[in-house]
Amino acid sequence: MAAMGTCSSFAPTFSVYCLFRFLTGMAFSGIVLNSVSLSLEWMPTHMRALVGTFMGYCYTVGQFLLAGFAFAVPDWRQLQLVVSLPFFGFFLYSWWLTESARWLVMVGRSHQALRELQKVARINGKKEEGDKLDIETLRSHMEKEMTSSKTRHTVVDLVRTPVLRRISFCLCFVWFSTSFAYYGLAMDLENFEFNIYVIQLIFGAVDIPAKLVSILTITYVGRRFTQAAALILAGLAILANVLVPRDLRTLRTALAVFGKGCLAASFNCVFLYTGELYPTVIRQTGMGMANTMSRLGSIMAPLVKIVGELFPALPFVIYGAAPVVSGLVAAFLPETRNMALPETVEEVEGRWGWRGTG
């Protein structure tokens, strides 16, 4: 990401610039997926929502910084360098991150998994407990997962069994709609007739209360309710804006900011929710597919906006309807609050079959 972002600042033509930005986006997706998976697997159940929200606030800080940098560095090539060069430093410290112990055991690297667990125990001030761990103890606790790992898992496993098929279809729609509506709003910033730097700051600031509310509902009410409510409220705010006259720009901006906050809460929830719904053996595959649907939503958003040249209100009717429908679809997802992460496909089927859906 650092290399491609830096190269894009020196792109001689627009086509070359687009190519480097495309490669930067691919790298960014990998960073996001790995960050979410590792944070889920290393955090205790009661801390997942808090850590997930903290990661979400990092995006919020990024929005603030981007607005400031864009104001201070108006030249786009220099701005591209400013936001890309720090990733060389991030690359260096990423080598100190701890690998997933579950994954290491499942690929037959039990000794490395043991070292990683002991390292984490030492960092957490539990060195004695870590020293008591041995290979046999680790293998006995992971026996079921090791047996499952001997089976080759592919993307087909995401839809092969009834419960995972339901989860995958629902999550795909949720991810698509969240990103679709989010970028639909983002592309309309200039039409609010406010200073674009101020609007960018406001759009970033709304994440603070939105994600705070989301962590409270995620923790004390549940993931399913939070996901559905955030999407439905976002969609209704966007649809309401269709009915507001353009000269009432303050009201239009307020509705858009509220909708953007709800979509930020939706993103905050769905990252955590997706990781908790998929079992360890296909978690990264599931996160990858979900993220792909999110990217598809962001690709479709500008194409739908083009329709506005013929029917001005239609794009926002579509941007608003999609999250409302996906919010209703989210009601068919199982609840994961206060539950341990599933390890195998069989565990997901047994836990969340129609009889056991929470």
C-alpha cells in the first residue's frame, strides 16, 4: 500500500494513476481483513465490541486528518505522498504483530502457536500461566479444530450448508448496501453548498457519537438489533432528504450527516458481526467475500448517481431503499452477543440451525 500510494503521486497519466490507486485499494482490503480477524481472535469475548469500536474510531481520526492535510497541502501529488509515506513505517512495525494461534495450529505449526501464546501471556502479565502451556495441552484443547482443518475448505463452504448459506447471503446484502449508501452520500458532498473541508470534518465528527451509541447497543442489546436499526435509520434519513427542498440546505445537511453516522455505526457493527458469525476455518474467506461485496457497492454507487442526470431524485431513492431492505434482511442473522467464536462449520450449523437461532 505504501509503495503503490507513493507511485500514484508520480503517475504521468490519469490511466496510470487509476492503476496505482486500484492496487492501493487491493492492499488496503488485505490490511482491513487481517486487522479485524486478528483483533477478534486475540480479544476476550467481553472486549470484542470495545476493541472493534476503537478500531472504528481510527477511521474517524483518519477523516479528520485527511481534511486537515487536504487544506494544508492543496497539490494532489504532494497530498498523495503525505498520506502514503507513513505506511512504510506501519509496514516495519507490523512484523511485531502476533500471528493467529488458531490458524497456526490448524496449519500444523503448533510449536509456533505455543510461542505466540506464551508471548501474549507475557505481555499480559501472565507469564507463569504461559509457561505452563505445552504442545499436548494445546493440541487437546484444539483437537476438534485440528480434525476439521484436515478437510480442505474453499469458498464453496460459505454456501454449502444451510446456516452458512443464510448467513452469507444476508451478510453480502448488508455489506453491499452499507457501502453503496455510504459512498452515495460521500459523492454528494459538493451539492450541500457548504465549504467542502467543513463538510468533511462534520462527516467525520458524526462518527464519534454514532459509534459510541453503537458500542452500547452492540454490548447491551445485541449485534442483530444494532445492525438492523443502523441500516433502517440510515435509509430513512436518505429517503427523507428526497422530500426536502434544495433551498433548505441546513436540514438537508443534517439528514445527510445523520444518515452517514448511521452508516458508520453499521460498518462498525458489521466488521465485528461478520467475524463472529463465520467459523475460524473459513473466517478469512468469509470476510474476504463480504469485503468484496462492499467494494461492489462502492463501484455501483457512482453508476447509480449518473441516473440523476435524467431523474434527479432517483439515485437517492435507490441509496435510501437499499439500506432499509438490508436492515430487514439483517433480522434473519443469528445473534452472537456473549458467545465464543465458532471454530468449525459443524459448530455453526449446530449452534444456529433454525431450532437454535438466537
